[in-house]
Amino acid sequence: MPIRNTATIFEKLTKMGDVTLFEPAGDAPFQEVQHSDLKQKRTAFDFADCISHVQTPRGSKPVLKTMITSACERNCNYCPFRAGRGKTQRVTLTPDEIAHATVTMQQAKQVDGLFLSSGIIKGGITSQDKIIDTAEILRKKYNYAGYVHLKIMPGAEYDQLLRAMQLADRVSINLEGPTEERLEALAPKKGFMQELLIQLQNAHEI
């Protein structure tokens, strides 16, 4: 599909930046560093709000931290982009747009990796497809060899998890509560066993 002009893509990325602050991209989210030093010296491809430094097996890296969409049909109580929250600006990017932005920022030496998550629209399977499509485009179309961290959506299928693990350096799953009761209080529409724990078990087997 045709890719929109670069300025439009990055305008959408910067709008997404405020929301992705709440999506941890590493083991220690409170130690995650936003690339705020760039704000004083922006150029056409300096998008500091979208860049975080995270610890990876390859060392500390600046990564583009973004989402397919900040729209979501779930109503998790803690989440800034939960369904029905009017304050959140809803932004959607296509897999092609995110892949193009990642490569452009990599070439500009702004990032050395991608962290990609998404709100859930039309179910976890559909949302996971878009995350995987982005990684496929990066790896195959652009021959991208940089660091990629993909989120696994609640309810994603086994084959999707397998493909994500083949494409990414790292995958992660949000498990917001240690018990079914605690999860229900935080995220009423998430299934403890059928959507989350099964993903962890499958990832361990793979």
C-alpha cells in the first residue's frame, strides 16, 4: 500500500508519544529514560517524545516506542487509553507507516530499535496481526536487523505468538494481576487463564 508522506507519519508518532509513556518497554520501567535531551535540539527527524532508552541483551539502546493505535475496546481501569476515556487522543498508524518511520529514524541515527504495542480493536487476534505485519515488513522489505520488542495481545493465537518470537528479539505480555480476582478488579474484560497465562505457558514451550 502507498505510504503517506513522512511528515504526516511523524506528526502521528509525536501525538502518540504522551500515551506510550505509560507502556513499559523494559524490565525496569521506572528506570526507562525518555530521550528528552533531544527536545532542545530538534531537527526534522528528532521525535524525542517517542524515543526511550531501554536495556537489551545488546546493551542500552534508544528505541522508537509506539503503538499501532491508541484506540481500545477494553476498559482496563488503570489504562490511559481505555475505552470511554475522552481525554485520550486516538491515533492509528499502519504497519507500513511504523516500519517506514523506524527505518527512517534508524538511518538518521535517532534510534536503534523498535518497541511496538497496541490498543485492542476488533479483538486481540486482529491487533496481533498488525503488530506482526509491522515486524514482517521491517525484516523482509527493509532487511532490518535492529532490535525489535513486540507486545503479545490478550487472546493472541499460538501461531501468532510463534511468529512474533521468530521475528522479534523480545516479546512480552502484560499480566496486571497475580490472581484472577486481582486482574478482574484492574482489567474486567481480560481473561486470566485463557488470555494471559496460556500465553506465558506457550512462550515457555516455544
